[in-house]
Amino acid sequence: MNYVLSEGDATFAVASHLTDLCSSVGKVAFNKQKKKNICEKGELEMPVETKLEKKKIPVEVPIFTVQADHCRNCDLLLQSIPNCRLRSTIKASRTTITNIQSVDNSPVIPKDQAHHLGSLPTIPGMQLTVDSANLTYEVTDPLFENKDACKRIQSALKADDRPFMNNGVRGVPPLKGTLDVHRMKTLCREVVFLLEAKDVKMRKGLPPSMDDVVDLPGKFLLNPGSRVPNSQPRFEEDLPDYVDNLQRTGG
């Protein structure tokens, strides 16, 4: 059955369709404006990507403690802390790194070391605690105020055939200090190198990673152990320009 629309009916149908279309468009525009207003007020959570772009999470190295433990009982001189010297753990059983007197360069225990240190107990090395978040450090000695350990060491030294100053063994008092961001960042990297060389061992916390150290605030110092005035740049990143200038001007 066929229906024929009159001119009035057709006009009404078109008008109704246009009304519905305008209403839909208006709703979309209203929703967009509403969402924009909510975002501006902070009521609608922003996308994760936008959050990460606008707020970078600060990186810090968690607090850690290392103990000096050199393979040849040697003290460690820290460049990043002025006048800081760590006594290594001292053991009579330490071997040489190589032995040039043997064919295969196999390490040996030096005779004088075995003789003079053989009667001593293992002397614990000094420890370094680093708190990069607060830019502080602390150097401690396990022998400090440890009367029993100091007494055993002193008795063994007296029994040795070498001269010994009888001033008593007391250990080293704790040392605390604060560093700027550049020196702290350089210190953390220095500890990473000492761990890789096995000159220190972990006592507390997690070993610092080089990636986290690089992301710390501040810059790496070029020569943190320098104690005299010089014309060298303070930061490592300025070294290439400094060298180029020397080469260009002939030093």
C-alpha cells in the first residue's frame, strides 16, 4: 500500500529531522565543554601520559652502608669527602695479586705478613653510610669503644718482635658531614666503582646502581680530591671545551 505525503507533511518531517540533528549536535558540544571545564578544575583525572610528562618522579639512591675490604689490606682514600681515609679490613691470609717470582704468577701470602699479622685477630674495616636524600654521610669504626677487640689487638702487638708504641688501641671516633648535591652525586659514583673493584663490601641496604646515580640531581665533579687552586673546570661535562680551548690556544 503506497502512501503519498502532502507538502505539509513533508515539511513537518524535514523540520523534525533537523530538530533531532541539532539536538544531538548540541548534546555533543555540551558534553565536550563540560568535560573541558571539569579538566580545568582538576575534577577529572588526567591521562597517565600527561601526568608523567608534567611530573617527573624524583630519583634517589636509598641509604646504604659499605665496609672497606681491600684485597691487600690497604687503606682507601675517598676523593669526594675531604680528608677521609678508611682503614680496610685487615687479614693475615691476604694473598698477593700476582707473584713475579713464580712461573705461573700464582698469588702467595707474603712471609712477613703471615709472621706479623698471624697473631692478630681479623681487624674489621671502617664503614661508610651514605644518605643521598639528605646529602649526609657518616664514617664509623667497629673498633671504636669495643674494648674487648682493642685489648686483643693490643696484646698481639705487644707480643710482636717489632717496636710498638704503647698508646692503646681505641679505634676512630665517628665522623659525620654534609655534602652539596654535586659532591654527593660524585661520592655515590665513587662507591659504585669501589664495589665493582671489590675494594668495599655491602653491610646494609642495597648496592647503588649507576643508572640511579646518573639520575641524581647535580653534576659529576671533575677532580673532587683536588685541594689546591687550579684552572681546571669544576665539572666533568665542561672538560671537552676546556681541552679544545687548550689545543686552540696552545696551552
